[in-house]
Amino acid sequence: MTVSLKDVAERAGVSIKTVSNVVNNYRHVTPSMRSRVQRAIDELGYVPNLTARHLRKGRTGILALAVPELGNPYFAELAGAVIDAAAEHEYTVLLDHTGGSREREILVSQGFRARVIDGLILSPIELEAEDLRGRDQDAPLVLLGEREYDLPYDHIAIDNVAAARTAVRHLLALGRSRIAFLGARTDRFNEPSQLRLRGWRAELTAAGVPAPDALVAPTGGWAHADGAAAMARLLDSGELPDAVFAYNDLIAIGAMRVLSERGLRVPEDVAVVGFDDVAEGRYGTVTLTTVSPAKHTIARLAVRSLVERLEGAREGAGDEVGDGPRARELRAEFRLVERESTLGRA
């Protein structure tokens, strides 16, 4: 039979309210009382009914995460981190992928599952600010990524310009001076690849090293094949770099494949740095130096932002925007992970 709060309260000799406080991890419970109630919970095998708990609050207990592509290892790893972070707050995560389509991102952001979810974490690619200005949904929204929207929604990102400069600075410190950038997009000023390109150019300029456009290789996408194609075009043009900074790890891995096929050694002839720190880069024949965003921090900040808005628990948030607290720009940290693609084998 299902064990209830009442059963636990009777076993522990306390009130149902005290059991509820322990189950909900309220702070104002003495250690001895918490231990007493927990012992009764363990003895009876009580399992909280999370669905009922959320329904009493008028919620579903479900958060949604929408990313461009679940097949991309970065987004797959981020999704796992979001699921773990949500579980700490007793929420389930519904996953969706948009394919980077503006139409799909609009559909997701406008709440086509509004009756199913309590809040949405969205990592957009093509979405424009005007697509969100008329959003009329109760479910709070958190935006991930480096697009700058100037909208009343919490936005979580890393400093892409600073991260790119860190990667290029590492290559310069190794004595490299013809550093190519693979993965540029020229149609969006504040799109992540443009921010990383800006960091590439800024660090080279600060070091007094040329940053010629001939060493900037655009890509149609951000997969292995795109990196391989961009690297081949660059080599075929006669521009031989002594280092490559790639928009992401997949592009970097594709580029390294072409370098190997052309008889160029990594890192002896061409050093390579990626971005995202996905698992694949740690286990290649040549392990990949990469910028590692704090994915678990991004996930925790995103989930906490939604929970705070749902619970109305944010303190000191400042002025109000619309019906909710003022939106925040939240930064997650990053670090450079140095591996064989720049340092060689020990």
C-alpha cells in the first residue's frame, strides 16, 4: 500500500506539517527532529508524490529545454547537465530540438506546449529580438548562448570574446603567428562565431600579429564535414597556417583529419584549438586543446533562474519588468584545456 505523510508522522510521533518540512528540506527543522523523521521515512519506504506536490502549486513539474541539435555533443552534454540540475529541484525536463530554424524557435518560444511545461530554457540560433517582444506566456523563459537580445528574459552565456582571446593567446605563446579561424559566419554581428572571430582578431592585433581575412574560413555548418571542407579550401588557396582556432570542437576535429590527409602533422606543423570540450576531443589519436565552457554552471544557472521565477523567491532583483523581476545577464566561467593538439605528446 502507498505510504502517506500521515503514516510517517504517526511512526515518528510528530505532526504531518513537520514531516512535510523535512521532506521539502526546510531549514527550520532541528537536526534531531530531521533524523527522527528520516528514520521513519526509511523504515516505511515513503516516496514523495512529486506530481501531486506540483499540482497543488498549479504546476506540471516539467521544464523544457530546446536546443538547435541534440546530435551535437555539446548540446547533448548540456542537456544532461540541465536534467541533473532540474532533478535537484524535483523537476523533470522535456527535451526538444529546433534544428536552428527560426520558425521552429518561434514556435517553441511562443509556448506551443504552454499547458505542459512550467518554464522554458531556449538556446536560439536564428531567433530575432522582435520574435520575442510580443511573447504572451506565463511560463518563464531563459535564453542561452551569446546572441544579445536586450529583452526582459534572463540570459546566460560565457564571454566568447574573452574565451577566443585566451585560445589565441595560447597559440601565440607557442610561437605561432599565422593563426587561421575556422567557422566564421558573416551575417550576424552578435552571433557566437562572430564574437569568437572578434576575439581572434583582437588578440592578434594586440600582439602586433597580422589578422588577414585570407586566414578566415567560413563554414556552412558546425559539424566535422564543415571543418574538413573549410580546412581543405584554406589549404587549396595556398594559405598555409601554422595554427588553427576553430569555432567548435567538431570543426577542429574535421580540420585535423584533412591536415593528416595532406601530410601535415598536428601540432608540429599546425597547432589546433577547438571550443566546447566535448568528449570526442579527449580520445582522438591526437587529443584536442579546447576552450571548456562550464556546462554544469550554465545548466544550474538556467534551472535556478526558472525556479526562482516560479517560486517568486528572488531577492534584491531590482526594478520590475512587466510582471516579473528585472532580467539578468548571467556569466558562466570558461577555461582553456591544453592537450596534444597544441602541446604535443609528453
